[in-house]
Amino acid sequence: MKSDGRTDVSFAGSTVRFEHHGPRAARIVRFLWRDVPRRRPQPSVFTCRLVDDQPEGVLRLHVGGDPGYEGPSEAVAAARLLDAGMYHLADRSRGGLVLHAAGVANSDGAVLLPGTSGCGKTTLTAWLVSHGWRYLTDELVFVASGSSVAQGLARPLNLKAPAAEALRRSIGLDARDGNALATPSGVLLRYSALSTERPAGPTRIGRLVFPHYAPRARYALTPLSPARAGIRLMGCLINARNLEGHGFSEATRLVRQVPAYELRYGSFSQLEGWRG
């Protein structure tokens, strides 16, 4: 990647353009977005601009016309740039459901893991990818209206420090050079630190699984009725204000078509051989 240039990331009918100027800025943009397939840009474009001011050793991030960060830390700049990109991709999305959900896939289809922050979906996704599942995303899933196919945004996994440590103990995680970037709260980890398989493309949804990790909890995979699953899914819908009826009819359609479960577990050992 050239030091000066741009990368357009399109997802869920929205596009964010990431302009980079200088070698550190180019390296950060490449690390964050190189695993997201390039698509023809959609009409809605929002621009984030990252500048590496080499003489001063300062990185300057501009989000739209507003300052987003100014300082020397590549880790902080990357985290701020990632957050801004995710927010503006979801904020402008139409044409379907944008869900706060992780996702993995195998030959049986995609398993979506919807949940709010702190439920353990990123940690579970990392463990599953390290055990043969293909990576979709750890954060954003798009399901087009009338469809049961999931498209994930294949960004680096955003692991909090305790989760990264748990994975090191469980799978011997080796965050090799080029695959990991430490942040103030943990680590951004490319899928290639966990698997040699490329991220999955758009995949038919086989199951919805709402995860909940609790230390020493007993393993339980409990079926959910469409009504209960619909309520939970609406709580994970990010772009409701952009959709007709706030997306309720589309969420209802999806939970009627796709079986849903609640997963409770207390250790990775309980998930050996897990098929979703």
C-alpha cells in the first residue's frame, strides 16, 4: 500500500472512505481493513482521514470534518479509526438489518452470535475460528431485507485484555508480528493469527445463538421461541431508525425462519466438538 492513498470500505449499502497520508497511517489502514473484500462503492460516502506528521511524530485523525485524535500512539489512532468506521458504516445503512453480532460459518451455514458488549461474543468467535470455523465478523452482521443470508464485516477481532489472556491459556494464542496490535484496552487481532482459512463471504444463516459466558456456569444450549428470540434480536439491531417500522417486521421474519438458542457456558472445554 502506498503511503498516500485511500481505501473504500463498503458494507450494508454504505461506504466509508479511509484516506491515509504517511507510512504509519498507511500501515494502520491496511491492518484494519485489508481482510474486508473490496466492493464497488455505494453512493453514501463518509470520509475519515489519518495523517502521519513525521517530523513531529504525531498522528492526526479527522472524522468527517471533526478532529478524532491527535497524538503519537498508533494503537490509540487505530482504535479510534476503527470505532469511527464501524459507527458510520452502520449509521448510514439501509436495505436490511445491521446487527450487533459476531458470526462464524461452516458447511452447515452461518451461526450468528448476537449480543451487546460484554456477553463474550468476540472471545467465543476467536475460540471457534481457532477450532476450524470460518470467520465472518466479531461485531457487525448485515442481513438484507427478505434474505436469510449473513454478510459479516471482517475487521480484526477486538479482544479485551482478559479475553486475550484466556485465549493464550486455552489455545496457545500466538499474536505474531503483523497479526496483532495492542490497544489501550486489549488487542486487535487479525483472523490469520487463529486460522489459515480466509473469512467467509455471504453465507446462509443456519442458527442464531445468543451467548452468555459466566465463570463456572454449566453448559446449556436452550431453544428460544420466535417471540423471545425476536425481542433479543431487536435489542441488537443497530440501524432501526433507518428502517420501515424500525425493522420489527424484518427481525420477526428472520426469527421465524431461523432457529434460535441461548448458549450458557463457563469454560472453553465445554465447547469441544460444538456444532452450534
